[in-house]
Amino acid sequence: MLALRVSDGKYATERQDRPLCGRPPTENDMNPDIKDSTAIRQMFIDPHAHMISRTTDDYEAMAAAGIVALIEPAFWQGQPRTHVATYEDYLSAILGFERFRASQFGIRHYCTIGLNSKEANDESLAEAVMDILPRFAAKDGVVAIGEIGYDEQTELEDRYFRAQIELAKELELPVLVHTPHRDKKAGTTRSMDVCEEHGIDPRMVIVDHNNEETIDEVLERGYWAAFSVYPSTKMGKERMVRLMKSYGAERVIVNSACDWGISEPLAVAKTAELALSSGVPAEAVHLSCYANALAAYGQSGQISDSHWLTPMEIDQRESFAGNSILRGGREPVVEHHDGRRTPNEAA
């Protein structure tokens, strides 16, 4: 299980066990506290957030908005990496320091590990990265292989997409699929075709960055359909709410995909608020902004609601590899808790 206590910087440890805690949620699974719409507004998971590019202010705001857990997919950093060592350090950072930063605000941090589609086109780099991925994918807190898939839909992207699907099958991990921003519909169809060629269960695959063009086929074929509420380029919260009204919440997942661009780390909470005020049933908001992500990634055995319903001790006097989040004489937050919390208390 994922260690719950923040330690001295030793986060990237081997997984100890992998209980099967992920399955599609049902009405019977809902805690009575969560069925109340007020409670739903208070507890969310952001299952796609590139926090390495965000500030501690964002963590603080996300915690205040009710984000109890987030997942950071491995991706590119705005400019191509040219050496495998820089990739290795990046993966170490999202497994280590980012988990520490999140914990300092009471947020559980998980990640996905993979070679992204953009950098798959650098064959020498890609080969070297593929050599190190199994070691990182076996670490505590890794909930999927991803985000992988297509960008320009090249031969090299296809080769390494397939290789990483096989790695996910070997490690019994879900797959997070990045669908291309150009020629999205064809790229999304192709992504699912490839998954099926490799015999991976659609219930183990989260297809991300969906839109109105792709949702029908993704849901019809049995995959998890994730949507990035990202200003201008992907999906606005108004469009997302319209889709929630039209399609319901079965296998629908809302995320922010916040990164180093103009993006919104509070997108999940703000979408939930708009959905509730627009008449989307509270149970549907709970599923799409919390429970479905937990079910999909819970299949890894690495994420469970017990991680945040069990009180987390926050001590901002602690450091990671000698580094603290505190600056300028800021007074540290120190919180100690006893016993299991209700969802509202966790939020």
C-alpha cells in the first residue's frame, strides 16, 4: 500500500501489495454523506494535473476547493528533452518532490509513468526511456502507464504506444491514453483499435481529452471517457456540463489537465459547481468528478479513498531532500488528526 505518512524524502519506493480496489461504482457504494450535494461540492479528485509546472499557491487553492487527491501524468515539458537522464530526473520528481509538495497541503498525489507521444518521435531518446520505464512504473503511487498514444500519428508513436500497452499488461496497470489534438476523431478510433489488437480490457483504459466528436464511440466501446476542462483548446466547463446532461456520468471523468500553459487548476471543482447549479444530479457530479476516477485508477491497487479518509498529518516544518515549501519567514502549518474522517471532514 502507499505509505500515508510524509517522511524525509524517500517516496519512490517499491510497491508492497496491490489490492484490487477499483471497479465501477454503484449507488450502493455511495456514502450517505456524499449523496448530499453540499458534501459533493467539497470532495473531488483531479485525475490529470501536471503539478510540476504549478505553484504551491495552486496546491493551496485546490485543497481549499475540496481536491483531496490528484494524479500527475508523465508528459513533455514544453520543449523536447534530449537526454534520458533528464527524463529520469523528471520521473523521480513527480514520484518524489511533487508528492511531498502536495502532502504539505493535505492532498494525496499519485502519478502515471510513460513515454509521451511527442518525444516518442526521437527514436534514440525513446529507446533509452523505454529501458528505464519498468523500474519507475513499479514504484509506489503509480496508478497507470501514461499518458501515451498519438500526437501526429507517426510510425514511431505507434511503435512505442504498442510497447507501453504491453508494459501495462505485464504490470497489470491501467492505461491513460492521450488522444491527438489534430485529427482527433480518427486518432481516438485508432487508439482504441490498437488497444483491442493488444487484448487489453477497455475497462483498464482511460481515453482522455475527449470532446463531442469522440464521446459516443468511446462510451459505446466500453472505455472510460475523460474530459480535460482546459480553456480554449480542449473543453470549457459549459460544454462539459452540457455533455453531462446529455450522457449522464457512467464512465465519464472530469479533469483539469492544468500545466505550464494557460490552464485552470480548479477546473474540476468549478465544473462541479456549475453542473450542480445547472441541474445535473448530485450523484452524477459525484461520479464524474470523484468516484469514476477512483474506480478507474483504483484498478492499479495504488489509490484508495482510505488514503484521504484516514487523517493525514501536515507538518510544513518538514523538508524533502533539504528543501521546504516555506519562504520568507512564513509560519508553518502543523496539523495532527486521530481516527477516520467522514468525507466532509476530509474535504
